[in-house]
Amino acid sequence: MNFLRKIFEETGKLVEKGKPLSWAYPVWEAADTIFFSTNKQTSKGPHIRDNMDIKRTMFFVVIALIPCYIFGAYNIGYLNALAMEIERGIVGNTIFGFTYVIPILIATFVAGAICELTFAIIRKHEVNEGFLVSCALIPLTMPPDVPLWQVFIGTSFGIIIGKEIFGGVGTNIFNPALTSRAFMYFAFPTKISGDKVWAVGPDGYSGATALAIPANPVEYDTASNLFAANTQFDYSTVNMFWGLIPGSIGETNKLLILFGAFFLIYCGIASWRIMVSSVLGLVFTALLFNLLNYFTVDGILQSGGFPNAMLTITPLQHILIGSFLFGTVFMATEPVTSSHTNTGRWIYGFLIGVLTVIIRSINPAYPEGVFLAILIMNMFAPLIDYYVVQANIKMRLARNA
Amino acid sequence: MQKITIKKGHNINISGLASREFSNAPTQKFVSISPQDFNYIKPKLLVKEGDQVSLGDALFFDKINPEVKWPSIASGTISKIVYGERRAVLDIIIEVDEEKEKNIESDKQINLSSKDNLKEFIQKHNFWPFFTQRPFNKVVNPSDSPKCIVVSLADSSPLANDLSFSLAENKEYIISALSNLKKLTDGHLYVAVRGDNFSFLSDYDFVSLIQVEGPHPSGNVGVILNRVNPLNQNEVVWTVQGSHLPVLGKLFSKGIIDFSLNICVGGPAVKPSYIKSRMGARFDQYKDSLLMENVRIISGNVLTGKQVDIDGFLGFYHSSFSVIEESFERPFIGWLHPGGKSKYSVFNAYLGSNKKSFDFTTLQNGSNRAFVPVDAWEKVFPMDIYINALARSIEANDIDEMEQLGIYECDEEDVALCSFVCPSKSDVGAIIRKGLDTIYFDK
């Protein structure tokens, strides 16, 4: 330890103010405080401080994501074995999966670190740990066979356009991880738009994700029947909960996502209000659409001349298919880009749920609506807060009058 | 009696709480009064080094409001006037002459029948600095008429001087002080107490007794006001430190000027105790009780107090010293630490933390970062104010919005816990003070 400490102290002298290498101070500071907790002192009151800091806050979000990574890797191997009709065992499947996950992870972190460090050096601010969370989230939203150069470009776009041009962590409007997801969705639609199967199989292997099935049915039926009719993958409710279905790496196992949710809520990092209200919003809208379906000609609601099976997806299926839970737990709750007031959080979350179902069902061209719903609500979060705060101001003015 | 219950907040479980008994300590040979303890004044000295002063003599006055003069808190000689940068007066140190103090005669002409008589009497003895006002937390303007007066006898800050113990022998003076304070306002005289402490006050109808319950900052004047009688724009509320009630009571009832004060010394780095002492006491008389070398001595509590040297003095409004260790430790990968006895957090982020009283040090436990609103401030801020929005409006220098969001109701001490819990290590108190300064100097 002393040896390492010495290295940091010696190298620290090289990046002091006025030295030729002083531009590298943010990089040195980041490394230094990762290895050794800062010994920064309080200067005036409060003379004592809580032991929680942003490093630990961000690190805890990453911890909550680790189970999703492990299961995601296993699921890649499992689905591959299924397609290849071979047996590999749990460990073998997981290792196979990690050969896909780790390169994506490396591409993300390299891109993220380059952007973050470059901006830290140019702007002369300290490296903010928020980028670790963004970079940990991005691979989980990717299909396993996504080309690495796309990941690299997507991540760079997300960190720069989603965060840095607005001034970095704390002042960004859009969730950087979702910004890169959205960028890739529209920039490379053939790989990532969600209507092709998201599993690693042999050449020419194809199939449909759960959301794509009711979105583009061969013949109209209710969503439940369509899921049951699919023989390629097991899209039963139970299996969709356990997550042995194609999807982006982190989104499929709902149990692990719920575990992450409880962990973050218990630690006081993520807002349970957003999670609960977005589920409420989703259930409300899904029920409304189920109801709508009964008021149509021959029991079939016509959408652009064609029956829309998306309207028959039950609330539970809406929760389980696609990345709704993942987005709600890890993306919507991002503290900077969500609402900052508790009342606002209820409204913000509810509308995410509502918008998710609307985007999924009314316009089946975009079967996955969660990330768009969250990005839209990111945009409106300050407006929601504005009205919540105005109510407080009006209360105070009324008292004064 | 009104009862208010505060839910949002946190009692910091810091070690070094003094037990309820007085310990012996040498008498004070030097005391000091520091103009730095008073916000927004421009002090003009009336004495110089070597002058003889006696209890209550004016030491300096405020150039902005020349009526307000500061009393000498001891009889004796001005031994030193300490100047800081740009010749700001930091300390006026008085060498105490006990003989001289004993021979001072009490003021026999006490006529406090009306508000004006009382004000004259306070003016005559230079006692206005005991009265502070909200907003701005500054010494009052004697010509104001406050909408109400609040006295908190329920200080909830960490290691606070327990007034139910340290004021126990001063019942009659407390009553005398309060009965006269009531004359200064046409509104209520709110007195906040905790539990059954000071229950004798319920016999007096000039007191609007408030029973507060809940964690810190429930005993803060600002929080109590926010619940019972919120401060609006262009209103002024006066307040007096609970620990000063005996000083006021002695003057009002018997004309005696006596600045003795029961203080409390506490904290992880000191042997905690209550001491019969006096205002402006010097810490070095108690240095034998220190448990280690590298310490930070704080006049006041660990959240809002002011750092002083080992031969530093108790601040004018303070009634306790807190001592914590100056730590320069750099634990290896500390942010990954599982928890246990060495960590304390209001977040459930460490295993088994907060169970036992904790030895806090001066470590900030993290680097300064941009605001990440994880609802930390809101958890410990009990007022109906959007503190995050308020802080942002202050950073944006938007005075209208600050006023609309209720900045007048806040003071540094009310948001101290927000800074304590903030993972970004923001100093919320400094932000609030900056906002108040902006408004104050704008007018």
C-alpha cells in the first residue's frame, strides 16, 4: 500500500499547477481518489460529514447491475445452445455469453473514458463518476451481436451529446445511456430496432422478439394467443419473468431487475416513487387499451386498416416483455434527468408508463417504447418541476396576502 | 400548549455526549467578544488596548445602526485587540478582574412597565446584541416591531447544551426574562420545549408553549416558525438564545449584570463535561480534557459552529465547545468499504453503521461534485420549502425567485444537515447565506 501511495505522491508532483503536465491533473485525481479515499477536510460548518459520496452512490448502481450482466451472459449462451441444438451447461453458456458481453463492455468503457477524460481535461473539472454508470448501462441495452464500432460511436454520442455539451453530470437534460441507445436505434435500425431476433445463432438464424410478435402478426389474434403460437421461443408469462428469451443483454430477467430495484431503494439511491408510478401508469394505460379493444367492429380495433394485436397485451405482459422494468428501475430513476420534487416524480413516472404503452401499441413501427418514453419525459421533467414549485410559490403568496 | 412533530431530520449519533453533572474547571482569566459573530455589522471600536472596562460598558457599535452597542462581558482590562485581514477586528480580549466584578453595584432603577421603558433599559445596558432577528439572522433593529418572538429551549443539534439541565437553577430568571420579552411584541412569545422540560412555563399565559418532537433540526427557531407562524416577506421575527435567558432575567428582575453561562464541552476527542463558566470563555482552560493531539476545536455545535484555536474563545451566541479529531487518513479504496464501525451514513449504504455513537472526524469523506439530487437534502429538511429549487435560484442570482421560494424562512443552521448528508459534499448553508447576502446588499 505504501508503495502505491508513494507512486501517487511522486506522480502527483508532476501534475501540480504550473508543471508542464498540469493538464493531466483531472486524470491523476481520478486515479488517486479511486485507490485512496480523499483526505479532503471540511473547512467550516458542518465540520463532520456523512460517509456517503458520489463515488459510492454511482458504484452502488453498478453493483445493482452486476447480476443482470451475469444472467445476460448466461442467456446468450443458453439461446445459442438452443439454436445450435447443443448442450453446454450453465458455466459453459455463461462463458460463451461473456465472450460477447466483455468486448461490448470494453468498447463502451473505452469510448466513455475517452470522452469523459477529454472533457475533464479541457474543462479542467474533476472526472465525474457518473460516466461509470452510463457506461455500465449501455451494454445492457444492446443486443449481443451488435458490432463493436456501433457501440463505440453510440457511447461517444451518448456521453457527449447526452451529457457533456450540457455541462456534464448534474446539468444534463437527457439520460446519457438512453441517448446513446436512441442514437443507435435510429442510426443503425437494421441491428437494433427490435424486430429481428436478439440472440446469437448460426448464420441466417432469425426469429422475433416478444414485442415484435404482436406488432407484426401474420394473422390477427390476441397477443396471448400469438405468444402461445410461437414455437421458436417460450414466450409464456413465467418464462418471460425468468428471462430465457431473446432481448437486449440486461433486460430479460425480471427477478434480477427487481432485486436491483429493491437494493437501490433500500440504499436510498433510486426513487421508489418513480418506479411505482410508472408501473401504475403502464397498468392504467394497458387496461384502457384492453378495454378499447372491446368497443370495435367484430371485436377488432382497426388501426390503419389492420387489426392491432398490440392493444390486447395485458398489463402483466406489458411489464414483462421488452425492457420496461429495466428502463423504469435503472434509467427513469436517474436522479439528474428525472423530476427533482417528490410530487413531480409521481407525475413523471406515471407518464413514462402511459407513454410506453402508447408508443408500443398505437404505432407498432416502434415496438420498444420505453426508452423513447423516458427520453420524452426527461425533456418534460423540468416543466413538471416548474409547476410543482409554482404551486409552492402560490401557497406562500396566498399566505402573505 | 401546541405540539409539533418533525419527521424529516436526523439525530447525528456522535460520541462524546456530556453527562448531566457539572465538573470543576479553573475560572476564566480572559474572555473575548468577536465582532465576526454578528452578520452584516460594521463595527467601530469605542475602546483601545489597555483601557479599563466594567461589565456592560460599550465596547463597539455598529456604524450602520449606531444605536446598537456591544457590552463588555467582563470587568477588567482590554488586553488585546486581534485584527485580521483588512483590519477586521477578530477578537476583543478582556483580562478579567474578579475583584472589580464583585464590587459592581446593581442597577436599582428598573422601570419596565412599558415597551418603550424596556427598550430604553436594554439600550442603556447595551443588551441589544442578545436579540437577533429572522430573516438574515442578524442583530435586531431596536425600532422594529417583531410579529412574534421565538425562544428555543429545545436545541436538537448534536452534542447540544441540554438547557433543561444547565438552566435548571434559573427558573425565576427565565420567567422574568420571558415576561419582559413578551412586552416587545404584539404577537405571540413562542417558547419551544421538548417533552416535559420546563413544564412550569405552562402556568404563564404570556408564553405560547410549543412542545416539539422529532429529530434535529426540530429545535431550530426557523423550523419551529415554519410550522407555527411562517415568516412572510417584509416581516421580522425576533429571537433570543435559550441559554441567554438567565442573563436577561437577572438584568430585568434585579438589575444585575452577570454574564455567567453554563457551557458544555463534548465530542469524540475530549472528555465531555458541563462546566460553570461565562460568556466568551477561553478554551485553553479546559485543554486538560483533550484526549488527543490533533484536534479541531469548534465553538458551538459540529454542524454550524466556528473553528477556533486552542486558545480561542466561545462565540457570542454559543454555549458549547465541540472537539473532533483532525484526520488526514486515506483508506485504501475507501469507497468500496463494506461498513461496520468505521462508517456512518444516513443512507443504508454501509452494513451495520449508525448503531453505536460514532467518532466523527474532520474528513469530508468524499470529493466535491455537481448536485446529484438523490433526495438526500429533502430527507433531512423539514420545512415546506423546495430546498433544491431554492439553491438553484440562489446560484442563478434570481432574487424574485429566492423570495418566492421562501428564502426568508431559512437560515444556515436549518440546512446544515443537508450539507451533512449531501453525497456531492455541497455546502448548502453557504449557498443559503450567499442568497441572503445577495438580497441584503441589494436593498
